[in-house]
Amino acid sequence: MTEVAYLLISLNRSTPAAVAREVREVSGVVDAHVTMGEFDVIALVETDHTKTFPAVAAAIQKIEGVLKVSTCVVVRP
């Protein structure tokens, strides 16, 4: 079963569109969208195991301009 998470990304004065393009290149990221509000970019991540989510978040954290990455794992009851 595929595991799903949304990564909520806050930026430090970077261009959200440019960061979203880079985020889409990270392994495990299905898509990334620029948003208006508390977070600047939201990424959809799909992997085989939830253990992979921290590595994806760490890769995104290394992108220039990324201030904070919060992971929200989707739970299917």
C-alpha cells in the first residue's frame, strides 16, 4: 500500500514558484503547489513506507530558501 504525506513548506524570502519546481525534482514528491497563507509551498509525497518521509523532508530542507518543512502523514482509518 502506498503511504501518502503532505509536506508544508515555509520559505525565507525565496520565490515560491522556483522552490516548487525544485521540490518536484525530489524523489518521492508527486507534485508541489505554491500556496497563499501560512505555508508557501505544499508538496504531495507518496512512498512505500512511512520511514521514507523524513528523508524526503530533509532533501527539501536543503533547497535554498526553505526555512521549515512540516510533515503531515495521511492516515486512512
